Amino acid sequence: MTFTGRYVALLAIGVVPIVLFGPSMGEAAVVLGGWLLLTIVLGVVDLALAASPRRLSLARSLPSRVRLGETVASELYLTNTGRRMLRAVVRDGWQPPAGAGDNRTRVRIPTGERRLVTLALTPFRRGERRVEQVTVRSFGPLGLWARQATLTAPGQIRVLPPFLARKHLPSRIARLKELDGLTSVMVRGQGTEFDSLREYVRGDDVRSIDWRATARRNDVMVRTWRPERDRRVVILVDTGRTSAARVDDEPRLDTAFEASLLLAALASRAGDRVDFVAWDRRVRGRVQGTQGAELLSRMVDTMALIEPELIEPDWSAVPAQVRSVTNQRALVVLLTSVDAAGAASGLLSVLPQLTSRHTVVVASVTDPQASRAVRERSTREEVYRAAAAERAMLDVARVSAAIRQLGGEVVTGSPADLPPALADRYIALKAAGRL
């Protein structure tokens, strides 16, 4: 049972005559006592006429998945199985990250009828967002006292990564088509295979001349090459403590997921096989042996439940993780942080084992505020900030140089620039025949 603001206002009305007419102490006590008794009687009668909230039947309808930042409707069906009209306020108890906003709704449900309460959800964090209970406050005809009950109506919705980087996919697919037939690759490398013969034109590489075909045709013929298909791409995302840092109000881990999804979509479209592993000291998520549209579906489902762990990753286990995925030569993409030499020491120690067998690309997000801070030096605080930003950029450059010396490649960029930059590096490696 609860009191409403209307009941408090009704009690306050009893004080007005005492203030206006100023009766004696005894008369005031009698007046207040009588008024209090009257309001209590009205409250009891009002409460007796209120419908029981426990006679309410609940049913819920929810979409199973939603992308981060999108808005979906949560539908809650209320059926009044009692004998009285239900006048109530319904509060749907969603977790705050579900983005329910104002989740209180007034309803009037005659006996035996059903009403629909629709709530707009705009989640602002990935993961499983749950609701377990619904609180119903039932009022009487006078709205003085109310009955309240908390009912069970479980539900959940999985919030997936937004994959905003998919806007870069059409342009990168067009470049892949140029590599795969429309424009032949004239440099033969480890990742190219014979495509067709054509007549020699000025500017062609003489090393591509097919002398047997030239003898048969009495014309100079050259071989054309195309990027090989069915290559292996292994994406490993570091979920350790550095992935929890926010850059441009986005966790590093979310940026890594965006880059992974864009690369996976592009590589799958190119005919390569993509495997995904998220790890720190143990595997947090794995997607293996899947191609086509199912690949992205399984990846976003897996990513939705992964959160950063505040521990140091075990880099010594990375070569074994790659071997568990494939024994063939592959493109190994490591999405981690290269901000500080101390934090990257574990990565640098295992790179020789990886680069001896695979093509390795290390991708890391950088803070665009650092480059802006370097240019702002008008005040003493800005000078100190510029010095710190300059030191951070030098650390990134030093670690990147060490990675290149060990045979790896480095891709860095802001949260908005890293996914397309990684996709461009993949296309460049494919065009150069290094896959």
C-alpha cells in the first residue's frame, strides 16, 4: 500500500481553516483529528475499491537482437483478470543500458480486457540486456491510496555491434573486382595464380611472356595473374586491459570489432576463409569454419557478449592459438594497442614466431586528440598537454618501427579511420600477391 500526492494534498486542506480562523488549541486538535479520521476513511474505501495488481496477467514480445544505437519496441501485454477496473501506473524494470528512458505508463483496463504497453528501447551498450520484473501500482477511484505489486515478466534482448564501418564495404568490393579479373595483376607473388593469356602490349612485364604460347600463335603472348582465392585470414582481437580505454568516446574493443567485421566481410567476399578469435589469457570468443552471410552473423553474436578484461594478455599463447586455427600460411591480423613499449613487449617477443610462417598485420587505434593537442600551445596547461601527446606519439612510432623490423606491418588510425585503413592494407597485400 502506498499514499499518493493527492492524499497528502487532502490532508493539507485540513490545516487551512486553522490558519485562517485561528481557533483555540483544543478546537484545532478536534478539527485536525476529525479531518484526519475522515481522510483515513476515504483512503480505506478508495483502497478497497482499487483493483488488485496481482490479478494482472503479463505477456511480453521482444525482438531477439538489435544493433547498438538502433531503436526497437518492447511490447508488454496486460490482461485484467480481476473483477474491478484497473487504474494503474506500470513500470517496466529494464536495465539502464537498455535505454528505456521514461518507462512508466498509465493504463486503464476494464475487467476481462487486454492493453498493450509499448516502450522504445535505444541500447547504448553491447551485451545481453535483461528485464525480470514489472511493478504495477493500482489506484482507487479517488486516487488517494494505491496497491502495489511487483510481477515477474522476464525478457532479454541481445545488443550487437553497430557495424557502422559497413559503409566502406561497397567501395572496397569494387576495388577487389578490379583485382579479380577486370584489371589483371601483372606482378606474380606468393598469393597469385595463373588466370589467362593475352597479347603483349607496350609496358607489360617481359617476365610474364609465355614463350610456348608465343611460338604457337606467332604473336607475343603474356600470362595474366589474379589473386588466389581460398586463402586463410586469422583475426585475433586483444580483450585485455588496454582494450577498455575509450578513444573518441568509444572503447578500443568496439573499434577493433568494427575493423574485424569490415575485414571479415571483405575477405569473405574475396573468397578467403576467415577465422576470428578474441582472447586475453583465455579465449573469450571464437568463430571458425564459417563463410558467407553466416560468418558476419556469428561474429556479431559472439562479439555482443565480449567485454574487456582488466588483465594483461598472454602473448606467449598467440602462436598456439594461430596453429589451432590453421597450419597453412595465413594473414594474421592482431588488433591490439601499440601505445607504449612496455605494454607491447609481450607482442614483440612473439612476433618472430608469427612472421616466420605468416604475413602479420598489427592494427591499433590512435587518439586523434593527441595530434590536435600537439598543435595547441598557447597556455601553460596546453604546453604540458602537447608534451604528453608528443611523447605518446613517439611511443607509437617506436613500437611501430620495432614491429616492422621484426617482419610485421602496422596499421594505425582513429576509431573512424582504422577499419577502412585495415581493409585497404588487406587489398594492397592481395594485389601484391602476399596472401
